[in-house]
Amino acid sequence: MKKFFKEFKDFAMRGNVVDMAAGIIIGSAFGKIVSSLVADVIMPAIGLLIGGVNFSELVITLKPAVGDVAAVTLNYGIFIQTIFDFIIIAFCIFMMIKALNRFIHKKNTEESASAPLPEPSDEVKLLTQIRDLLEKEK
């Protein structure tokens, strides 16, 4: 039983797992920010531009309310808002990954340009000599 808990602890404390957990937490918070941006800023502006439509109120009533029983509705306005959330989040993540890749590529290029080329091994030198001799024989 101790071995099981030790293996679990080693797994849970591995760098990738901790990094992934931090990414999920930050992503969740970022998602809330984007959802608020879409719901509170973008969608009201779009609704105003197309005639004062409030997207959260766009519904199709399948069965009207009867007494204490609530109406059955398809809330397609909320679905449209969720699609906008997804598009904005996907675009932001795309831009962040693009910037990160550019930074990593720039860093790798700088490191490789400044580092001197290592001396070839003895095997490589020998193979180069053999290649050169074979080319002379042609």
C-alpha cells in the first residue's frame, strides 16, 4: 500500500502534471474573463447593431408554461453566445501559441548562432576521408 501511495505521489508531483494543473486553472480563469467579455461587452454591442436584440432572450418555445410547470424552450441565443465565446478563446489561444513559438524559435536561433560547431568525431573524419577517396576514383 505504501508503494502505491509513493507511486501516486511521484506521479502527482511530476513537473508535467503540476504544469498541466496550473495551465488548467489559468485556462479556467481566462475562460471566465472571455465569457464575460462576450456576454457583457460584445453581444450587447452586436445586439444593438442588429436592432436591439438580446441574445440571451432568443428562444423557441416548444411547450408553453402551464400553471406551475415551466415552459420547455430551446435557448439558441445562449448557444450563439457560447459559439462566440469559443471563437474568441480559440483565437486568443492561437495568438498566444503563435507568440510563444516565435519566442522559442528566436531563442533557439540565437543559441545555435552563438554556439560554435563541435569538432567532428573520429568516425566522422574517417568516413569523410573515405568519401573523398571514393569521389577521386570516379
